[in-house]
Amino acid sequence: MEEWRPPILESKRLYLRPIEIADVESVFAYACNEEVAMFTSWYAHDSIEDTREFIQEYVIPNYNNRIPEPWGITLKENPEMIIVTVGVTWSSRANHCMRFHYGLSDTFWGQGIIPEAGNCVLNHVFEVYKPKRIRAYCTTKNANSARALEKMGFLQEGTERAALYSKGEYRDALNFGLLDTDWAERKGIDLKETG
Ligand SMILES: CC(C)(COP(=O)(O)OP(=O)(O)OC[C@H]1O[C@@H](n2cnc3c(N)ncnc32)[C@H](O)[C@@H]1OP(=O)(O)O)[C@@H](O)C(=O)NCCC(=O)NCCS
């Protein structure tokens, strides 16, 4: 049986491609960083074995279930080195609702990489999976993350108190949503035309 992988996508500066076990070193290089993991639900990786486990126990099973999370994202000039992951999972298939995931190596913060990669992923996902809604959230303390989501067109929809338990504390979550109609309007797409 042929193994499913998310397709290779391309934006102005980036390639978005599946992650394989051979990428373990470049993913570990940023996943081990406490700064990168400060606002994430996952802990910074202690050793390359943690990263291997992430790929074997999370990435590959997602692909086996045809879930496009995560894409490994590289700069075009260095297609071997993954600097960021972006992807989408189903949060409710019955409600046609998906969730957007993202996280970037600190070396590349503030260069618009997440919005660029995110735009590319969102285009693909709205076209292929046809969700009604894609949700995303970050903690109320993560202003950069909130700004990156706004730059992709997500609308802030409210705060859930103590919704995220992470690293021994409850954190308030800023909820964001992006509807297919928001996306179509942003991109000038006629949804009736595209089906
Ligand atoms: C937060 C994060 C997702 C933003 O992605 P990004 O590619 O850096 O996004 P942008 O470059 O568009 O920056 C977004 C905003 O953050 C701020 N910012 C980001 N990096 C900055 C830096 N080094 N210095 C100053 N401001 C910065 C800016 O306000 C910017 O908005 P602007 O372009 O309108 O000025 C990314 O930095 C990241 O992954 N951080 C660590 C992990 C994390 O927090 N993940 C999200 C879990 S919910």
C-alpha cells in the first residue's frame, strides 16, 4: 500500500514538504529550544530521541490517517533544513471544523514566515478539505502569535479562561476563527464557482 504524505507546496520564499525520520536533526535543532516552547503545549525536546518519538508517534501516524499536520517548512535556499512546522487537523469532522497548528525556530521570528507558510497551507486546505471553519488559538500572553494569526485573516472571537493546562499552569486561550467565506472574500474567490 502506498504511504500517504501531504503534497509539496511552494510559496515565494519557502518549500512546504512532508517530514520524514531523516529530518530528525533539523527538527531537534529548534524543538530543543526553551524559548520556542515557551507558549506551546509541548515541552522543549531534551534529546534527539524526543524528536524521533515526535516523528514516529505523531507525524507518521497523522500521515497514515491522511491528516496534513505537520508540513515541514524550509527556506528555498536550504531545502534540507526544516525551520518551522505548520499543519491542520480535524477538530470536528461532523461540523466541518479544522484546527491550525504552527511553530517556528526562533532564528526566523519576525520575518513573516508563519503568515507566508500559513497562507499557502490555508489555500490548499480550504480547496482540498473544504472545512467551513478553521480554528486556532494561542495563550493571551503570546501577542506575536495573535498578530501572526491576524495577518492570515483569522478573527479573534473571544477568550476562554484557564482553557490550556500546560507546564504546570492554567493559561487563558485567545480563540481565533477563519471561515471559508472569510477566506473566499480575502482571496476574491467565488465559492459557488469553485463548488
Ligand atoms: C509567534 C510566531 C508563531 C509568529 O510567527 P512569525 O513568522 O514570527 O510571525 P511574523 O513575522 O508575522 O510576526 C508577527 C508579529 O510578531 C512580532 N514579532 C515577531 N518577532 C519579533 C521580533 N523578533 N521582534 C519584534 N517583534 C516581533 C511583530 O509584532 C509581528 O507583527 P508585525 O509584522 O505586524 O510587526 C512565531 O514567532 C513562533 O513560532 N514563536 C514560538 C512558538 C510559538 O509561540 N508558537 C505558537 C504557539 S500558539
